[in-house]
Amino acid sequence: MKKIIFATMVVFGLVSVCFAADSLLIDDFEGAVSGGAEGTVDFGAGNGSNVNVTASTDIKNSGNQAIKVDFTAAPGGYIFIARGKDLDAKNANWQIKPEDIKWEEYSAISFYMYGNDTKKDIAFDVKDGGGELWRYIIKDDFKGWKKIVCSFDKFYVRDDWQPDTADKNAKLDFSIASFQFEPLPDSSGTYYFDTVELVKK
């Protein structure tokens, strides 16, 4: 009987390791959440839009907290909530450095979002190794937590705005340096985000 129990535990342990290896956690928004030059999240808004980002300990997907995004996205305005390297908020780094990731092993980036079923769109952008922004659109057509999987081959180059320093070569260059959420006009409300991972091929 002891041998059977031990064998079962070993098999269960191996299965757990296999499942764990299918993704790489890069950010879970633990610790202090703050904006500004010394902040841990790079966020802002303009042209009539506004945004505030705080920690949520009551609504969360994993760990001790998620980030809570209160916003108004006005027509003609913009919003960004970013984490990663080389941002204006110098402490907005992921828990793993982008250059330490074997990007060729992954096909997608995922995160958990707490939806409100507003039928509004939210953009999820990544900034590639050449400083170029790529976009993936999510529709808020669900309620509660949902895992959103964004396949790298489904991102498209942003054609409305690019940083002056972007290489603009229309090629998704790895490694990815940062990601950002952007609720799109015309919308307002509160979203929660948590548990950002890379998904293996």
C-alpha cells in the first residue's frame, strides 16, 4: 500500500511539474503599487482621459493582490498602464529580466482580467526589442476573472502612434521589453489585471 501511495505521489509530482513548465510567470503585481518617476507602474492619460492605478487585495487572481485600474477613456484621449524595462517609472520591472528569457520557447503572452461585460475594447500592447509597439485587442464580453491568451502571431503593429525611437521595421523583434494595458474610448469603469505569463510553444 505504501508503495502504491508513493508511486501515485511521484506521478502526480511529475504531472504538476509538466503543467508548471508550460508557462513562465513574468509579473504578478505584488508589492507596492505607485506611479511617477520612482513608481512601480508606468501609467498616465491625456486628451480628456484619466486613469488611476492601485493595488487590490480583495479582488485578485493569484498571490496577495492584483492591480486595480479606475479609468475614463474619452473620445480622442489615451491611457496607458505599463510594466517592464526602460519605462519612465524606473521601478516598473517584471520579476524576471526580459533578456534572461528564452523567447524562442514561447508562442504567446497571457494575463488574467476581471471583466464587467461592457462589450468595450481594451488594447494590450507590447514593446519589442526595436522599441516598436504591437497591439492585441480584447473585448470585455465576460464577467469575473478570465485568462486572456495573446498569441504573438496575432499582434499587429500600431499604426496610430509609435515612439520616436522605434525602429519601425514592422517585425516583432524579441526580446519584448514591456507590456501595457489601454482601455479604449469611449468607456469608463474599473478593471483588474493579474498573473502575466509567457505560454510555451
